[in-house]
Amino acid sequence: MGRTGINVSALGFGLLRLPMLADGRTVDFDQSVAMIRRAIEGGVNYIDTGRVYLGGQSEAVAGKALKGGWRDRVYVTSKSPWWIMERPEDFEKFFDESRRAIGTDVIDFYHIHMIMHRGWKEKVIPFKLIDRIMKLKEQGKIRFAGFSFHDRPAAMKTLIDTGEFSSVLFQYNLLDVANAEMIAYAAGKGLGTVAMGPVGGGRLAFAGGVFEDALGGKFTTPELALRFVLANPAVSCALSGMGSAAMVDANTRVASDADPLTEPELAALVRVREQCGELRNLYCTGCNYCGPSCP
């Protein structure tokens, strides 16, 4: 994980897409706890949550799953949501709420959540959130400060160059490589780099398709998507939101495979992505007359 001295698993478990009960609003705690522990037993040691994920249920699930000796087997992360802060002191308030929910004295990686230009101007700078997160680190309440990023790549450089952060969480997948240059830059500066949405937020979680065809059916599309992210040497960890035990098993199997995609295989995937990108310029009426063979 960059220069932190920590070795993280290639696969991380993002607790945003957990299975829900029939009401569609309540997390299935029993199933989720079993999945998290199954992932840990499979080698996953990076568990990612956030104060606002699933209405606060995500951190609570993490807390329940890590009771009874499981906490010491993982690095746990959470995030502070600037957009609901009304005053600077809310930063510490949300942090304490996260610690209580997770049931831990120390959060290993604590992020300023979803930094973007508006948040930087409206809250991060005027509320001195970087100073506040550094104070938590000095007090031993967090081990490392990080930020999650949702903006143009150039804006990421500004945050990296502050020299204050140990890790960055960003979007990067087979469909979206806009952050590739900044990922390499962050890694070169010693930051741990964590890719969220390796399966495109579920958009690549389907059977068949042009990516599978490009490699002769050697891998399924979601497997290819995860392998693509893990093939980037500048990526420390691929963070996947998983909603079933089957997903946990499939992802841990892929992340445990030491054989990376070859250069020709990666080149074939890039060619397919570029070809698909050209289709964005086509006018579509949504009539579906072209299906099911439309690429």
C-alpha cells in the first residue's frame, strides 16, 4: 500500500452493495456478515465502508462482522462526508460515530469522502478538513489519511501534491481509464492506490459479450474486468462491492491467480473498448430493433 509499510490483499471488499431484505431498504445483516467473514477467510484483508453508506448500515455490518477476533485480521477504512457537514466540528462528530458503529478504537484508513472541486472550495478548505484529519492521525485515532475522488484527473494531482495523504480511492475499470495517468503519478509519489468499481459498478457483471469474445471465451466478462484492474502495476488494491457469496468466491478466486493478463490480451481488450467507445456517437432511439446482436 504505497509507502505505508502495509501489505493489502489484491482484492478489497467494498460494503456498499450488500444484499438487502425484501423491503429493499434494510441490509441483510446475517448474510452480509457471513460474506465478509468468507472473504476474510479467502484472503481479503481490506474492508471499506463509509459513514453514509446504506444509511449508516454499512458501518454497522462491518462492526458486527469484525467482532470476535476478526478485527485484527483486516485493515478497515471509512469516510467522512463533507457535503452534510454544517460546521467544522461535524468532522470529528462523524468520525466518532464511525468508530462506534465499527466497534474500533482506531480506523486504519480514514478518507475525506468524495472530494471534488465544489467540496474542496465549500468545505475542505474553509473547514480545514486536511488539518483535522492530520490531527486525528497525530492523536493515534487513525493510522493513515486518505481521500476518495470523483472529479477530473487534473484535480487529483492537487490533492496528491499536498503531501498529506497516504492513499487515494478512485474510479478505474475496463470501461473508464480516465484516471490512469494520475494513478501512476500517485503510486510514484508513494500513495497507496485503490480502484473502486473494477466491474464498472455492475455494468460488466454479465455473461458473454465482446470482451469475452476478444479473448476467445477464456474468461468471463466480470473476471476480465477484475483482471484488467489487477494488471495495472500502479494499483495496490481492487475494491469490489459484492452482493452474494458467489461473488465473493468468484472474486477471491480471480484475485488469487498469480498469472496476469498478457500484453496481447490487454491490447485486445483496449481495442474492444475503443471500438465500443465509438458507438457512443451513434444516435439511438431505444427501439431495440437491433437486438439481440447489437454490440
